[in-house]
Amino acid sequence: MEEDYPVYNMKKYVLLPFLILFLCIGLMSCGKSAASIYLRKGKEYYKKKNYQMAIRFFDKTLEVDSSITEAKYYKALCYYGLGHNHYACEEMSILLKNGYTQADSCLKEMGCFYFPEDTIQHGSK
């Protein structure tokens, strides 16, 4: 019995890092799946024109994963649907500036003006 104890201890210490690694990977994937669930629910509310509720779910999506551009895009569409054109145009302009090309046609449809920084001519002093 005494001979099995050191082997058991060694196995425990070898398996512990793997257990921690799998747990961390599992937690990270849960966050991604939670974000996709929130995004899907937000889109459902957007389609039903329940923009306030949709914005809540897009905010939850961005809390979990702030890099999901699609949530920002739909959130801007919700602002527009609510008549908050200033916020919608501002959000779409940021998206376009960051390379989200779908925002360009939306900006035009919303009647927003977007001037890329490199095209703005500054007056001289």
C-alpha cells in the first residue's frame, strides 16, 4: 500500500495542470457561446421591431465579447429604428472607420454624412 501512494501523488500532480487547462478552455468557449446566444436573441427582437429589448441583448453580447462587430451594427440599426438618428449615424461612422463596409450603405440610407479624416481639409491659421 505504501508503494502505491507516491505513484498516486505523482499522477495527481501530472493530471492537475491538464484539468485546469481543460477547465479554462471550457470557460472561454462558454463565453463565446453566451455571446452568440445574446446576439441571436438581439436579432430576433430586432426583426420584431422591439428595438429597446434588442439593444439590451446587443449590449450583453458586447459585455461578453466586445469584438463582435455585428452586435454594434445591429445596435446602430436599433437606434435608427427608435428615431435616435444621431446615435445611429455616430455608431455607423465608427464601424465604417474601423473597416466594416456594410455601414457605408446604411449611412447613406440614414441620411448621415461621413467624412473620412484624410479627406477633411483643415483651414490654415
